[in-house]
Amino acid sequence: MESLPSILERTHRADYGPIVARVIRLMGGDFAAAEEVVQEAFAAALQQWPREGIPAEPRAWLLRTAHHKAVDRVRRDVRLAARVDTLEARARVEQASAPALDEADWSTAPDDSLRLLFTCCHPALGQEAQVALALRTLCGLTTEEVARAFLVTPATMAQRLVRAQRKIRDARIPYVVPEVDALEERTHGVLHTLYLLFSEGYAATEGAELLRVDLCAEALRLGRLARSLLPHQAEVASLLALMLLHHSRRRARVSADGGLVLLDRQDRALWDREEMTEGLAQLDAALALGARGVFTHQAAIAALHARAARPEDTDWEQIAALYGRLRELAPGPVVELNRAAAVAMARGPEQGLALVDDLEASGRLTEYYLLPAARADLLRRLGRGAEAAVAYRRALALVRTTPERRFLEERLREVLSSPEAAVRPTAPGTASPASPRPPRPREAPPR
Amino acid sequence: MKYLLAIYENEKQWESLPQAESKQIIDEYRAFTDAIQKSGNYIAGEALQPTTAATSVRIRDGKRLTTDGPFAETREQLGGFYLVEAKDLDEAIAMAARMPSARWGTIEVRPILDLAQPVG
């Protein structure tokens, strides 16, 4: 039989989000108070279930318990504020006392989860606060877990969460699904937040860890939730496809010793076929819904990599064309750099190098290590070892993650030991050309 | 809930604007004011004279310091405001987005502190 702590943990992971989503609404949008009563309900379960047995419907028990505590708390707050008789006070108590739900029926729960998703990702909150709130409430992570994921202290994260909750309350950010005329714009905001969350997990900017699987998994979980809650929004399917296709390569992307493995050197047998198939299906669904956005193009590029059984089967012409269109939708130096990489693969390093040189001459991306890294790789492939070494050294001066630094150092040693040796063709840059990493230095968010 | 919609824009732009264009913007503002008066959101609103007319006052060590100019020299200056009633931040943001200056300047949306409510 499953142990009590294990049942509670499973229930917490699965049901904290939907329960807190419901209680926030009952408590008039007060995130902090709602979280407290839901946590109290879980604490009560830990005490009562060993004595009284595990209820048949743990989730309904938790919601009912949290609801009772919510009503008590609202009554107490109203009493403390000595506003028992005001209309507003009565309305608050009435709202809190409304039936939490028809307990046999969780079918209305998605409405509250959608409210929670849109409120966590409200543009009036800072990007970091949005991500933290979503992980804390929708995903049911503890403040300590969220703090660890973002490499900050629990105190810093707790403060960030408190500030966000205060802003929601004080500026009166409504706990609603946006009106139809704002839905698409606000959905883009949600997607952008999920994309940043995934990117943060996919490639840590600093530190020794290249993959923080947890954040990617949470982003995927929220992506699936958004997809189920917003079935007609095409870009939601595109983003889910993009995340699935990248995530499916995670095991092949890092070597046993923690080094970075480029797309063309990855053991494709390690790719997660199930996630890849799901990703391709989501891309088809997105296209059927008429998706033609930034995420659609990025997902289509990832799909072309997924469909290539061997690196040499990759349709680089098509990928270069997709980057060309992406450049029109979301202009930016990082897209240009990726396009140059694809052009080099499709039509040879000279053509790619010409594009990289143009980009360098434009003076953008001067602090971005991938530009000299891409240049170095193209020079290396053209047999211009001495120039390649100069570019590798420039890239090394800018790179910030350890695995990527190790990769560049290895390449530098290679060109120094055999400066004019012919080398096998690889995609320039150190990440895959369709890397979902947010551009650094930051540019305008993709829309 | 009450919100202040503070209008920040480059006041120099107004000086260089042809009269026909500034008239058009003022007409647009009149129409906006009429609309939010009709919808019941309007409480107050004024345009401000340029920051060349501004004086800043502070007391330090018990001494009054009066200086010429606005609080801070920035690229955009406070040029006017509306005080509006809105049911929540989304409604206030939607109003801010309808203001002409949002197209070239910035509208800061600030909830008004209700001193009758307990602070916390």
C-alpha cells in the first residue's frame, strides 16, 4: 500500500494548483491568504489522516478543509477591520462562503486554473515574478525549490513572491480570464513567460549545470495545461511543440562528463521518441489551427532536425528558409546568426562566413560569445586555423557557462595542434541552430 | 478603485508641432475626456505647464531648499494627469491605452492609496 507521505506528496504535486486556484477566487483574489489556508489544509491532512484514515477523495477533502479555513479567515479579517456591517464586508463573506465546488465534479476547475495562469502572467508583474508565481502556485513548488531553481536564496525568492502578491492586491490585478479583445495579446504574454522558463532550464546562463531538467519539466507541464485550457489558440500548440521537440533531445545533449554535445554529434538513439512524436503532432495541430507565428517557425525548424535520421539527412535549405522568415517576424541579431549557420550548412562555409562578417560589421552582438564562436567554427572549416584561434579566444573571453567554455577550449586546442587540418563539417555555434535560448544580450521578446 | 493616469511625454515635441497637429491631439484628448465622463470613470484631469515653470521644494536639516526645475531631468516629463475610477487594473490599463500620448509617450498607472483602509 502507498504510504501516507507519498500519497500527500503526489496529491500536493497534482492538486495544489487547482485547489489554490479555486480558493484564490473564493478569497477575492488574495493570493497570500489563499496559499496560507491551502497549506494549513495540507498540514491538517498530515495530522488527521493517520488517525482517521485517508479519505476516499483526498483532493475534495483538502479543498473542503481549505474552504472552511478560508471562510473563517475572511470572517475574522472583516471583524478585525470592524467593518462587519458594511456592504463590502458582507459581500466578502458571501463570496468566501459560496460553494467551493460540486465535490463530485472537477469539470469547472479548469476555469480557475486559467484565471490563475493569466493572473500569474499578468504584464503588470515583472518577468521574474511571473515565473516565480507560476511555479509556486500552479506547479505547487515550495519557495525553497523555486529559489534553488533560480540560484537565489529562499529569502530573496520569498521576498520576490511577497512583492508580486502585494502588487496583485494593491494595484487590483483582477483574477479573471482576459476579455476576448485582449485574449490573444495576453496569451502571448503567457507563452513568453513559459518560453523563458523553459529556456532558463534548458541552458543555465551561469554555473556548472547545463541542464536543469526540473524547470524544463515544469515549463512543459504548464505548456500542456495552457494547451488544454486554450485549445483554439494556435501559438500555444506551437510553443508546446517547440518545447517538446527540444526536450526530446535532452539526454543526447550532455555527455557523461557533463560536456555539451552538438546536434550533429548527438547519439540520435538517445532522443526521446515519445516526446518527439508528441511534439510533431502538436506542430501539425498548430498548423491546422493556422499558426504562423515565431514559435511555429522555431518548432518547424526543430521538427526538421527531429525528422533527420542522420545529421547529413538534415534539410538545411529548408531550415535556412525558415530562419529567413523568422527574421521578418522577429528581427534580431541572434536569428541572423542562426540563419548564417544554416546557410553555411546548406551552401558552404564561405557563404555563412559572409553573413557572419556582415553581422559583426553591424556592431550588434558584440558581447555575445556565439558570434565569435560561429566565426571561429566557419574559419576552422575553411582551413584558416590561425584566424579561427583568434576568434575562439574572443569567444572564450565572453562565454559564461562551464560546459560551453570547455567545448570552446577543446576546439581551440584542436586548431592550435593542426592549424591547417581539414575538419569535419559541423554546424557553427555551440548550441543547436534552433536553440530556444533567450538571446543574450537581451533583445525584444519574440511575439 | 481610483487610479492616477500620469502622462509622461517629451514636452519639447509640443513646441515643434505644427498648430494643426497639436489641435488634432487636443481634440482627441477632449473626445477621450468626454468618453470617460460619460462612462462614469472620470474624476479629475488637468494638463500641466511645461517643466520650465516648475519649482522643486525640499526641507533639509530644517532648511528650505527651493530650486528651479522639475524633480528629475529626464527625457520625458509629467505633462498632465487623469484621476479615474476603474473596477480593476485591467480597466485602468485599457483606459491608459486609449490616451493619445500612449502612442509616443508613457502613461503611468498608479493606484490611489485609500487612507480610510488599514495599511498593510
